[in-house]
Amino acid sequence: LAEVGELAYTRHGCQGCHTLDGTTRVGPTFKGLYMSERQFTDGTSAIADEDYLIESILDPQARVNVGYPNNMPAIYQATLSERELLGLVEFIKELQ
């Protein structure tokens, strides 16, 4: 499933904003993201578990990370298959 996620990462252009090596771009790096504590612009925080990752992909404006612009497109709900979505989560989980 992680291989499906890796393909989705490339196919859907995630690499334009999210790196795999810890460097910062427009969006948070995927390396070490899973189970990290995230701080949001509304003053709340959460652990980046599976539910958070899914929410962030499908509804990116729901909780915006401090230090990053609120510009991730909300198109992935329509363009990602459920298998790709779950694959992306597994791919991110492996990047620890």
C-alpha cells in the first residue's frame, strides 16, 4: 500500500510542496510527520496520526499548521482514490 502512496505522491504533485528528506518547502516535510505534534494557527495542536493525515489531505483548510501558508488545494477529495489516500498515509508513516 505504501508503494501506491509513493506513486500518488508523484502523480498528484505532492513533491512540489512536501519533501521526503526533512527540508522545508511550502508545506511540511513528510519525513517524521507521522505521530509528530502539530501546532495550528488557531492555537490548537494535535498529533499527526492516521485520522489527522486523512483530514489534512481531504480538507487541508480544517487545521492549518503554524509557519505554513493556507494554500494546499482542496481538490484531492475528488482526484484521489480511496486506495491512493490510504496509500499516502502508509507512505508517510514509513518516512520516520
